[in-house]
Amino acid sequence: MLTFGALSFAAPWLLAGLLALPVIWLLIRITPPAPRSVTFPAIRLLYGLQSPEETPDRTPWWLLLLRLLFAALVILALAKPLIGARQELGGSGPVVIVVDNGWAAAPGWSDRKAAALDLVERAERAGRPVALFPTAVSDTAAIERGGLMAPDDARTFINGLAPQPWPTAPAIAAERIAAAPLGAPDAASIFWLADGVQDADDPVLSARLAGFGSLVVYEGGESPLSLSARIGERNALTARLTRLNAGAEEIVNVRAVATDGRVLTRAVATFAEGEPVAETVVELPLELRNELARLELQDRPGAAAVALLDESFRRRPVGLVAGSGFQDSQPLLEEMFYLDRALAPFSEVSRGPLEDLLKRDISVIALPDTGLMPASEKGLLNDWVAAGGTLIRFAGPRLAAASLENRGLGESELLPVLLRGGDRSLGGVLSWNSPAALAPFEGETPFADLPDYDNVLIYKQVLAEPSIALADRTWARLADGTPIVTAMARGDGRIVLFHTTANTDWSDLSLSGAFVEMLRRIVAVSAGVGEAAHGGTVPALETLNGFGQIGAPPASARPMALGAGAVPAIGPDHPPGYYGSELSRTAVNLGPGAADMVPLAQLPDGSLTASYGGGDELDLAPWGLTAAALLLLVDFIITLVMRGLVPGVGNARRGATAAAVMLAVLLSPGLTGKASAQTDSTMSEQERWVMRAALDTRLAYVITGDREVDEISRSGLSSLSEILNRRTAVEPLEPMAVDIEVDELSLFPLLYWPITAAQTALTPNGEARLNLYMRNGGTIFFDTRDRIDASPGGAGPGLQRLRSLTRNLDIPVLAPVPENHVLTRTFYLLDSFPGRYEGGRVYVEQGRGNTGSEVSPVIIGSHDWAGAWARSEDGFYRFPVVPGGELQREMAFRSGVNLVMYMLTGNYKADQVHVPAILERLGQ
């Protein structure tokens, strides 16, 4: 290799071709250019018979220089010029490359692959063989083992090499290196492409590598992360992340993925500075819990970055006790009808006699008002509850009558509290003169986060026997403090009693959303039932590869013995994945074991270190050949011009002019871009922002300070803009973020403002700007993003924060959107405005709105519309829409279209609504 400073030539002998340039110059000089064809009349021969002295025509000097430059570029390119060439390898024997290709190598695999290919290239220049040894190997599995090979074969081997979803085996790799015919150890050059994770057998490999003449250890690169999942408190799905190096604060996104590859939701985990572990709760509606297949770290490839979920993570089967099918009875009068309708959206419901249900894997049993139970069934039910089951029982006339006939049956009848009877009307049942309402949910119970349902009325109930423990067992009360739902632990299980019926005989609870939400939370806190493979030896169904992608198991996979608490170590014989059968599968994950990783601590004595991706070589040969090809093209065009084959151009001077113009175009392709950049640089950043907002129609959102929420707002409004472009005459461009305190608000007719708990309070300047914006016809769309009604009496955290933020804003009197409001028919005919959630109301200014535009200056809702509209980078919707699914998402887009049209058209659309009244007045 020949080196001139930073420039090197890998084939310097080819530079001898430059000595031929004078010969080429001489040949081109003595060779006249091709004659030109000239068309002229025959009489032209008679003109100027005495010819002046003539000299032979020769190739112009500038064209000669152009052709010499072409020849020089070809010679220099063939000599393989390099900038920043690596130093030549020491030694004279084979170049030994040891590659860590275990699970920890996946995040920075591209860097390791590039480093290995670079070493092969350097070995080929030096004319030395290559020995490749991966470390994620096994004595039994038929996987790539490497060995001594030619550089071309080494490239093929490296391109086919991939990280494996199991740990490395340094001891086995050391044995294979020792058995390879590498010649004298001092003559070899050895390179260890380490993954940075310490293995118990690393000292064995280090001792073997220390016997070679020169050892270079590559370190650094992207550090691996591990992920594991567990069910935490209140049935919350918790993701636990572990990183190799506890450094600065780091934010990682966790994706919840369905079986069909859809991203159901995302969660954000934050590693605190100096902390190696982070946890986050993956919030997912219970309707979608059964669709969840795995958790994975976004943009972090690797088998350890995926947590597969089996049935034990999501199934909550519910059994309804029925002597016969209720479909044949009067459905609107049967308790089974209301229980089935309330439980079906979020659980797997089975129906049948109690004995049949107890033979299945059931997590929850719902028992309507049945009265006395046979002794055999009571015993079976007692045992089932004690083993971890959850029993939901409902009171009614039969249970009240049975309690009167059997004093003291209490716990023997699986009631959490005793019944009071005899001195009450209707035999132990309290009958209210006026219905009693539900009290707000309080205390540490599963119902604690439910909104108020003061519209639910109770007409009759079974009373609870007063006791010291009654207060701790009460989950819900009436407005006068009377318990209406009580619960009691029994062994590992729980019994929950509703002190009223499951139908409408004693209350209208079963007709309300409170009934569904209360049952949802009881099911959620029950013990899950998994159909995992229990015991025996089971085959692999699907396994993860080294990048965390699931697929068919490799040929090396063997059946795994499960049970007795012993799970075989993950390796080539047992890669991570699903084991069992299609009806009974168990998830075997790498993450829990990988969480114990520690950094590589000790390197072999006398070894050198190198970094991945450092000091890359720049090969100038492609650039030189490209420049030579362009010069050849220029020479061809100039030759056509000089021979008169281009109409209108016919002499050497014009040919030289054409050459100069073409060279200028080729050598300065960025001239126009630079001029544009200079023009843009004369404008400030704020001026460019104003120009973007003023010249085009754009939707806008308020910056909240929460990066995740702001990104959802941007993505959601971007999707809504696409819908508006496709379906309406409105053609908005990408939405813009607005800072209330700084940016010009009057450029946007609508501001979408999602409310967050972290939103800072408004300054007096911000309040004044917002008041002026609303007085001048602007509209602020406040989205509290609560899953409850955003009415003034609501108690959601978003609404509470909104109240504190807008305390000093000039907000008019608000009312729910009336049935014939213009907002319901500006484009689509709507009767509700769902978003990611539904069920709440949307509030606008009472009356006809702003006197000038008849548009309400404030709109308040709670349905998280941006969450329903937002898409991820891969084009999928970021969040599920509940409970209506994709039909509800379509209605959310229609709500957004109506909102934008209402905001833009003002009193024009309002007049369309009032056309009948206007025509009536004109007629008078």
C-alpha cells in the first residue's frame, strides 16, 4: 500500500499507467479531428480558385487536456485510492476473527458485521487467509461453526451470519479455535468482536486468545436491553426493563402488539440517571387484553427485548350458573340476560350448571338469586373459592327467604355478611319509601377510580349484618351509607355480594354503565386462568430469532420438559418462544434470564481495544470512475458539436463554449440550492413560522410540555388533515404546534388543546392573548381526555386541571350540544361525537355562539379525539378505540370533519340550519 498523508492506494503498481499520459497526449495531438460535412451548392467551387496557404487542423488544446484528464482519472481509480485507510495488519499468518453473535449482539449487529467485513478486506489486501469463529455455538446443534477459509468465502459466511436468541458459549468457541490449523500463534492476527456482556466462561476464551501474537478487542456499540412482563397490583400489566450500563437518563418505548401484528398501545419507560432498571405499566382496555400477544421495545431489536405473553396473562373466563338456557325465557326479566350482556364485551362467558362449570378452567362464577343450594354444590363451590376463584353473588327474594328459614347460614351459604331479617318488611329485605342513590366510590377498592353514578337508584336491598369488619368489606354504598356491594376473602379466593338483584326488579343498576364497570373491575382483580402446558415434554411451536422476530422453530430446537418448577436453560436446543400445542402453549422468554447481565469486566493481558464504526475508510474509486464517465460524456457531446452534427452550432469556438457550460453545470449542482438558502437565511425563525401559518390553511395544537401528548396531537391532526383533503374542499397542510405565550394565535381559526396534569399555569400575558383570541372569533377545543363525562359536575383529572387553567379566561356559559345544533350537521349528520372513548357529552356556548360568526369560542369534550386519529410511523393507528372499534374511529373522524367545517364556515352553515325560520319570516 502506498500512502501520501491521508490518501492511500491499495494497488499502487497501477499508478505506473500515469507514465503513459505523454504518449497518449502525443497520439491525440498528431491525430487530426474528424472532417466536418458541409453542404454547399456546386457554383461554390468557382469562387476563390486561388487557395491561400493552409496548415493542418489539430485537436484544440482544451479538448486535449480534457481527454488527458479522463485517462488520468481512470488510472487513479483503478489504483484503489482510499482516504483514512486502516493500518496494515501485523503478522504473516491467518487473520482470526472471533464474533460474539449471541442475543446481546443484536442491537449493534450492523456495526459488528461492518467491522468483520472490514477485517476481511484488509486481510485480502495483505494476501492472508481468514479464520472466522462465532461464539453462539453448541456441541450438539447443527449451526454455523466457522473455521479457516479464503477471504471471498469469509465474506459469504459473514453475510449469512446472524445473532442467535441465546447466550454465547465462549468455552466451546475456545476449543474450536484450539483445534483449528492456524499455524504458529505468533504469526496470526486475532480480533475479538465482543458484545460487551460478561459470560461465566469468558476467562476460558480470554486465556486462549492471549496466546496469540496480537489481540484487538472491539468494544462499545449499542448496549443491549432486556424486557420481562408480569401482572402487578390491580391486574396491571407491568413491563420491567434492564440495561447493561447504568448511565444517563434514557427513555424507551414499549409496544403492546396483538397476534396479527397490530400495535394496541404504547408505554414509555424512563431509566433514571444511574439506574439499571425501569418499570412501566402498559395500560390497555380489558376489551383488548385477550388480543395481546407480546410486548416489545421499539427500535431495539433482539430476543431479550421481546416478552411473549401466553394465556395466563390475559384470560379471565367467567361462568354463569344456570339450570337451563335462558334464551328460551323472557330475556328482559331474567338476571342471566343482564349478566351476559354486561360481561360479554370483556370476558369469555360460559353458561351451564354449577357442577359443569367447576370442571372447567373458570376464573369467576356469577351466581344470580338462587336461594338455598344443595350441600354437595356448596362444598364444591367452597373448595373452588378457597383455591383462588372469585364468586359474584346477587341477592333477591329467594336469597332473602332462604336466610329467614335458615338463621345463621351466613358464611356457610357463601355470603360475605349475615342477613338481617324478621323485623323488616318483605322478610329481611329493606324496601325504601323513596329510591336511594349510589354514593361516590371511596376507599382502597377496585371501584375507587369509577366516576359518580348518582342517577342509579336502588328500590330494595338485602341488609348486611352490622359488624366490626363490615366497613373493611364494603366496596360500594348508598347515599345514606348502607352497603350495597360487600366482599370477603375466602382462602386464596374472594366472594363478592351485590345486595340487590341482577335485573330490574329491585333497582335500575343493571341498566346503567355502573353495572358494567363494577363487573369489569371484579373480573380484572380475579386470578387469571392459563391454559399453559403443565408437565411433560412439549415441542416448540414458534420461536424467536436473534432480532426478536417470531417464526417457525429452527432445526436445532428440541422438545422442552416443563413442570416441577424447572425450566431448561435457553440455548440452541431450547430457543425462546412458544412451547406446547395450539390449544395449550407456554411462553418461554429470554428477558428474565438476560436481566442479570453485567458488563465485560476483564480483557486478556496485553490486548488492544478498538471501537465499532470508528475511522471508516472512504473508497474514492467509484467517485473517480463516475467523474471519468461524465468527462467521456462531455467529450462525446463536444465532438458532435465540432463535427457539425448539432444544428446551429458549427465551429470549435462554439464547441469550447458548450464544453465550458457543461462543466459548470456538472461541477456546481448545488448553485440554485445555495441561492435559495441565502434567501431563507435573511428571515428569522419566527418570521418563517408566521409565513408557514399565514400562507396555507393549517390546524394547530397547543404545546402541553408532555412530548408524548404533543406527538399524539400532531399525528392526530395530521390524519384528520388527510381526511379533510380527501373528503372536503378544505385542503389543510401539516398541523403546527402553538406556544400560547409566544406565537401569533390569530393565524389559526381553531386550537386543539389536550389537557395534561403537567401543563403549567397560564401567565397573565397568556390569559390576555387567549381572551383576545376568543373575542376575535377564534375557537379553542379543550379535550380533557377523561373516560367520563366532561360536564361541570364531573371529577376527572383532566377536567379538574382545565378548571384551574381557565380560571381567569373569559369563557361564556356552556351547555351540552343540543339536538339541532349546527355542529351536528355541518358536513355529516351526527347525534354524538365519539373519539377514542365515548359516553361523555360535548359542551359549547349556550345560544348561537359568537355574535359575528355564530361559532362557539370554547368547545369542551373528554373523548381523546387526537388519540383516535393518531397513526404511528408505520401507518397503523396508535391506540385502540373502545368500545365501538373501527366503526367508532370512523365516527371520530366524522366528528373532526364537522368540527373543522363548523369552525371555518361560521354563520353560513348556521343559516342553513335556520332556513325554515328565515323563509317563514320572509313570507310574512
